[in-house]
Amino acid sequence: MIFKLRHPKYHLHGFTLLEMLVVLVLVSLISTLLLQSLSYILQLRSHLQVHLDDLQHGAIQEAWFRSTTAGIITDYYDGKNIFQGTEREFSGLTLNPLEANLGALSPFAWQLQTEGGRTSLRYRKSDGEYWEVASWTGEPGTFRYMDIQGKWHTQWPPPFFSETPPQIPRFILLEAQRRQTAMTWMVQLADRNIARFDNRGKD
């Protein structure tokens, strides 16, 4: 379509159909690229948020595990809560229970339970109730225990030990794999490897 001005020297041309089609194609391509970029950014943000949540929750869960485990102390020689450990669970006495005030001596346990390809890290309170503290898919994980000679064991007390093993290990290690990320929590026990002085029944 052509529009003519009154002056014969000047002619005003409109867009042809081909030019309009080219413009529409370019606009469509640019819009597609923008939408794809926006979708990628949203996906990246979603994945980043998941990792940030994992880091935040993982830090809290690790702090709980470290606090209760570092607070492990020995029991009487004939006590009911002498420390015991396997690859899947350990139990004993702690001065840092999750359900009571700091310094309140309480029996407790940490347990790894795997069901349907998912592993749960559970805390057992003094009344026997379990709390699920963390869960993940991947490697189920194991507990390991270091003796005074620096050797690691999957059971405590070690079944084959050259000397009488102390009541508690030097270190406790939790190894697992969470969302393709290695999870290694190692805790040094602060208490000395001696049994509690038994003054029960004495004035």
C-alpha cells in the first residue's frame, strides 16, 4: 500500500507484508529466547534454594549430633547405660540431651534406620521415644569408633582388643552420602575413660 503526498517529489511508503512477517519472526525468536532464559534462571534458583536449605538444616542437625555426642560420659561399672556402639546405633549417657537442659545427665541413643531407599538419623530420648532429626537418600551411612591407639572399629567395645578397652571411644564418626554430597561428622569425646566413682548407698 502506497500513500502519496501532494508534492510529487515526496512519497511515503508503508510496510510490505514480507517486512511485517520478518518483524514478527524476529519478535517471536527474541521472546522465545527470553522465556527460555527466564525458565533456566527459575530452575537454577530452585536448585540453589534446595542446596541452601540443605546447608542450613544440615548445620543445625550436625550441631545437635555433635553436642549430644561430645557430652557422652562413662557410667558405673555395673550401670545400665554403659556406652555401646554398632554400625547402625550407639547409646550411652550424655550431659547434653536434646530434650533437657544442658548438664542434665540422660540416657540417649543415635540410630540409623533405612527403609525404602531412604535413611533416617533418629535420636532416642531418655523415655525411649525416637525423634527423626535428619533423612536422606543415598548411602545409608555407618557409625565408627576410634580407640586409644588410633584404630577405627565398627563395634564398641571392640570384639578383639589387645587390652581391656575403655568404656568410651576417643572419637565417633558418622559417614554417609546426602544428595550426592559426602557427609562426615566426627566428634571427639570430652570425658575421661574412667568409670564414675560409685558412692551409691554411702553417707
